[in-house]
Amino acid sequence: MTTNSPQLPLRRGEVIPALHEAKAQAFLTTALPNVRYLTNFTGSNGALLLTEDRALLFTDPRYATQAPQESDCEVKVAKGPLLKEVAKWIKRLQLKSLAFEQNRISFEDYGQLKEHAKNLRLKPLNGLVETLRAVKSEAEIAAIRNSVQLNSTALEQSLRRFKPSMTEIDLAAEIDYRMRRLGAEGPAFETIVASGKRSALPHARPTEARIQTDELLLIDMGAIVAGYASDMTRAHAVGKLDTKRQRMYRAVLESQLAALEAIKPGVTCANVDRVARDVLRGFGLDKLFVHSTGHGLGLEIHERPRVGRKDKTKLVTGMVITVEPGVYEEGFGGVRIEDTVVVTASGCEVLTPTKKELLTL
Ligand code: GLY
Ligand code: MN
Ligand code: MN
């Protein structure tokens, strides 16, 4: 399995028309996933200043060698705060207006701009690069496919080592270890292992509690492979489940399958969400579905679009999203089933290979 970074589309040219619209001469991003997307630079400190004809990548001396190797931008190595150096270049290029990411820039970086680039007209933009990122290139889809495959292999290997006497932390640690051994950079988020009543916490932290028998066991895990995230949830039966828990599982599975069936280009995210909720309503369980049906993923674990009640975004071929309805009854238990899928011309392809029939451990 290759873990090389994919060749990113570097869609810098597509940022420029938005600049014209915002009446700005340049664009600044300090959000690392956006910097990476537009430059290929993978370091942990960077900023990109984009004008109609120049792309300046700012970083610190730790990345003086790496940045020009990874990126085709003009690299500027700053000794002090990056934004101070950015401001210097804004003056040197005689820029009078700058579009910045209001949802991403830190208060401190904003302050640096205000202080060191006086008289610069600052134009707030929201989600410009994130909107481009929502539709993946072939190379990105291949990277996510690798990540999803590795994630499923890590689950399979971990479950082979499962013993009912394990604690939630033991199993989560095994999962993280298997991911790393298989070539992941690490987990995409803190691995969730939640047993029994704790499975009713949608984002439970693993604890020292021993995994209980005749109970549900919920595992939500994702890997980062070559920069790209995967995300999968499976609920398992440890021993025998009573009929109420089995019904909960069946309801969530039917909801998940119906939502998958609803996905195709042109359908809104809100519509997919509604389909998932409607099935749960049929079981009288919709009130226990307390989050949205899914989300985009890529360089970040949560990206656009949000597959929720209010997101009117129409699905487009090449979007990669999760489908993850869940039902959570406090003090009892919960079930969530989550796959990563890519929207295709005729529907969607489920990338996650892990089976969805209730698995008994
Ligand atoms: N584990 C994060 C999510 O499923 O969204
Ligand atoms: Mn998810
Ligand atoms: Mn998840």
C-alpha cells in the first residue's frame, strides 16, 4: 500500500475569480489544510499569500529545506511571526486589499496584519478553499480509498485480538497500534471504544472500564494515510443481545442503507439526512438520533458538506462523505453505523469494505 502524498490538484487558479468578486487584490490563508491543498506543503507552520500572478508560501526555518521540495510556490522563510513577514510582502507588493478567511485566521494573526500592514483593506471571506476541497480529484479519492482500506484492516486485526476482559482503553490502544503498523500517520481523531451503557455517548472517550458481555460495543475509528482521513463506526454484540438492542441495530442499519440509496448527484444533503431520519421515525427512534447524518472528509476529518437537516448543498460527483445515523438511549446503549462513500455519476460507491451485519464477538 502506498503512503505517498497524492498529487494534489493545486487549484490556486480557481481562487482568483473569487478575489475579483470580493474586490481584493490578494488572498491569504493560514489554515494548514488549505495551505496544503493549494501548495502541497505538509509542514506544521505555513501561510499562503496569493495574488493574480504570484504564490508566496511562508514558513519557518524548520521547513527551509522541505518547503521548496514539496511546493512550487516562492518560499519565504520567516525568523519571527509569519504574519509579520506576510505584512512585509504585502507592503513590498503594494497591495491595497486582502481577502482573508474569517473562519480560520487567529485573533493574533489578524492583529499582526492590522499592526504591520496599515491602510490595507481587509475583506473577510468564508469557506472559499473549503468549497473547492469538497469535490475530490481522482488522486484524492484514491488516497481516501487507501485510508479507508487501512482503517478496516486495522479493525479486523484488532478484533482478532479482542478478549472480553479487555478495557475500552486496551482495545482503543490496540486499534491505534494496528493503524500505525499498517502505515497510517496516526488516528484521524481519538479512537472511540464504548461498551454497554457508554455506547449511548455518541463521542465517548475510552475508559478503564472492562468491556461487558451481553452488551453493545461501539467502535468509531479513522486513520490518516498520506494526509487523508477515513472514518468508520461499527457496533458489535459482545455475547448475546436482547431483542431491544437487536431492534435498535436493525433500525440504524435500515436507516443507513436507505440514506446510501438516496445519494446521487443533485440530491441535497438535507434530503439524505431526512431519508435517514424518516426510517428511524418508523421505528419510533428518530428522537434518539441527535446528530447529523454525515459530513465530508479529506485532509480534515470534518469538511464540507455537512450532511444535516439544514445543508442545502447539492451532492456532486467526487464528493466524499460519511453516512452515519445513530440511536442513543441514555443509561441503556447506542448504535451507530458509519461508512465513507464517494458520490458517483449514478449514486455512490461505499468505500468501506467492513461488513455491516451485526458481528458477535
Ligand atoms: N468520529 C467522528 C465522526 O464520526 O464524525
Ligand atoms: Mn464521521
Ligand atoms: Mn466516525
